Amino acid sequence: MKSAFITGITGQDGSYLAELLLSKGYEVHGLIRRSSSINDARLKSIFQEPSLSNRNLFLHYGDLADSGNLTNLLQKIQPHEVYNLGAQSHVKVSFEIPSYTADITGLGTIRLLEAIRNAEINCRIYQASSSELFGSTPPPQSEISTFRPRSPYAISKLFAYHSIVNYREAYGIYAVNGILFNHESPRRGETFLTRKVSLAAARIALGVQDKLILGNLESIRDWGFAPEYVEAMWSMLQCETPADLVIATGLGATVRDWVESVFRIFNLDYERYVEISPRYLRPTEVDNLIGDATLASKLIGWKATTKWKELAKIMAESDYLLVEKQLSGTPIEELKRKN
């Protein structure tokens, strides 16, 4: 039985990846940080679905800031594959906590690579890279496009990207970067733009929220469906030769397009409810990210099938059902106070 070790397993991508690997017969080990509040909501589908063989899922306390713990875990688990999805991944927040972002998102990758070397295990490692690396480089962005990061998050990811390349070249480790463009789902965190919009629109439609406050509506992003993107992660580690790949739909839309599309699903005019606030603007904006995944199609046979309009519908309908469920048995005034 093949085994995998996933950092960031409780996140959107980590949970979908765990489901995918379990369905393929893997033994899956996940790294979780100790917290007074339990953060395993995204993994509940695994524990509740016998067909996913949840007996093969194991969670371990640890942190990307603790190199000794990482080495000990890898020596114990002896994974065939390692997926580094753990990070401080909120771009706007990275401007507020740049040192922490650099430590976990950047140096955390070096710690994991060194843990693999120190544990002396023969495994393959996938690094979750980001389209934010391209920053101000005009689209379409591909593997040969120039990196021009515009945030502490992107700078930290660039450090991690080059660390993967260096360890591959210096030590012969099978290490790859998946340069993933924005990928979303109903499991996306509520503070991230796409989910913030879909959840707000559902709440407004059901009468428990009055307005939505956003920042720049003119930025263009290439939004795909997260479950499809984790399939690309797995496929990248199955190739004979390691390669860094862009994973994207190739179709861009503005934030305004996204907002308008989501609100239209509920027959709402977004202009009546959306307000713009400078507090949600980044100190340096990234205007236009649209990926070219031609090489991924050629090397691993991957191609996005869910584009942004369909994704907006998936997320809007999911959040409508979620808010309806929250309303059941909960006084509407109480929900209004929470929102």
C-alpha cells in the first residue's frame, strides 16, 4: 500500500486531496496544528463515508515551524509521497504578518525538504506553488513567464519554489512545483473572496445580511474547481521525470464578473448590496492572472473542465443550502447579529 503525508490537510485542498488518495487505496497521514478548537470540519466527509476507508487516515500533531518534529514524523511514516499544502495562504493578511508568512510559507518548505533528507527516505514531494508568483507579469502566464511577486505571500512562495528546484538539482530529490491558479469550492475559507461573495449573496437572498463590503472589483483572476486541481497534484508525482507545471483553466474574469454572476443566481442586483472599502485593497495589487496550462495537458493529460461561471453556481447553491440549514431552528435576528 502506498502512503502519503499531507501538510495543510484540514484546508480546502488538503481535504479534497485526502479523499482522492484514499479512493486510490493510499494510507494517508496528515499534519495538524494543536489548537483549543477542533479544525477538522472539511474532513468529516471522510470520517462519515465508509467507502473512503477512513481507517487509513491518520492525523499527527506538528507544525512547519518545527523541523525536528517533521523529521521524526517522516522517519516514522516513511511516506512514498509528500504534499506540502500548508501555508499562511491569505494574500491580504500577508501584508499584516509578513514575518510569520515568510517563516511558514517560505522557510517551512526548506524545513520539510531538510526533514526528507535527514530522515533519509526515498519519496517524492509536491510543493503548492501559486499564480501570485507572476504578480505584475502580463497574461497569459506559463512556466516560462517572469516571476514578479507583489506581496509577502508571493515572495515567500517564490522562495519555496526555488528551494524545490534547488533541492531537486542539488540532491536528486523528486520535487515539483504545482503553480496553481485560483481554485475554489464550497470548502473555501469564508474570508477568501469567492466564498465571501457566495456566502453573502445567499445570506442576502434569505434576509439575514444587508450588504457586502469588498475592495478592488477590476482585478482579473483565473478561477477553477479545487477537486480537479488536486487530481493534477497527484498526477504530477506519477510522472517518470519531475516537472514544474502551471495548472489553470485559461479563462479569466473580473471580480465584478464573479460578484454579478453569483448575485444573479439569486435574482439580485449586486449594485444594491455591494460597497467598496479601501481597507480591503492591497498595498500592491495584482491586476491580471490567466494561466496557460498547455504543458500540463501534454505531460500529465490534465485539463480543467469546470470554468468560473459553473463554479460560481456550485458555490452559490451550496451556500444557499448551508444558510437555510443554519436558519432551521435559529432565530433570524440571531443570525443577523452574527453577520
